[in-house]
Amino acid sequence: MRSIFFFAGLLILLLVAPLAAQDVKVNYNQSKDFSTFHTYAWGQKPNPNTVKNPTLAAEVTKQINAQLQRRGLKMVAESQNPDLVLVVSGGSKQKTTYSDYDPSGTILTTGTDYGTAETSVIGALVVDIYDVKAKQVIWRATAIGILKNNAKNLKLVDEAVDKMFKKYPYPLSAD
């Protein structure tokens, strides 16, 4: 049931996403002391909303691991009783918009045949971090943006994860 609500929420996010730029939002439990967490694991339960593209999924994993390890957290197996468990979800939706101008530059009204169709793919990435002992989500980040049909998607993922973790409540460790 929770999966249905999540998917419905994800679709709503996709539909209201701004088209011009990547939109990143972070929410977390501000009463938690994130400095007390030292280990994390990737959730191993089946996730119907997993990132479907294997290349993008690998990039998401790589970037999140780097962000958490730069903050001093150590990745362990879920069987080793980590402090935190991560679950990443993703989705995409194709969106078609029509211009309101004909080739001569005239503004069109409803019912005209001159509009130009433009199709784009809007992608969403959701990162949930669970406190294992408290059995609750303590940090959630969402990123929504327009995906390209090329290698620029990897850069979009990198930028999204970077923006997400700039709002992580525990600073980078001294290098």
C-alpha cells in the first residue's frame, strides 16, 4: 500500500516539475544528531521503483557512496547491522508540449493546427535514508529534471546528488 502512495506522489512530482531546471528538495529530521551515524548499507528489499536504467543506477550509487564516505560513513552489508539504510527510487515520464505560435510568429488560439509538438522526458530521483534503530526515514531528497537522450544524463545525476547532499546535516570530513 505504501508503494502505491509513493508511486502516486512520484507521478504528481513529475507532473508539476518545472521544465527549465533541475529542482532538488531535501527534508530531514532536524532532531536527529547525524554525527552519531557511522555505517550505512543499501537496502536489499525489492523496490518496484528502482532506477531502471543500469548506467544511471550505477552512477547514482557511485555518487551517493562518495558523498557519504566523504562525510566519514562506512558502507557495510545490510546483514552487519548498519546505522542507516539507503533506498533509492526513480521514475520518468514523457511529456509533450505544444507551442502557441505558427511559423509566421502569430500567437495561436485553441483549435488551430499550427502548434509545434516538443517531447521531453522528465525524470525523478528520490533518496531515502532510514535510521535502522528508530525504524523511520530521517532524510529524504528528491530531484526532478529533464533527461536527455545522451551521456549528459550522467552529469545531470552527478549534479542532482551533489545538490542533495549539500543539504545533508553532517559536514564533509577534513581531507
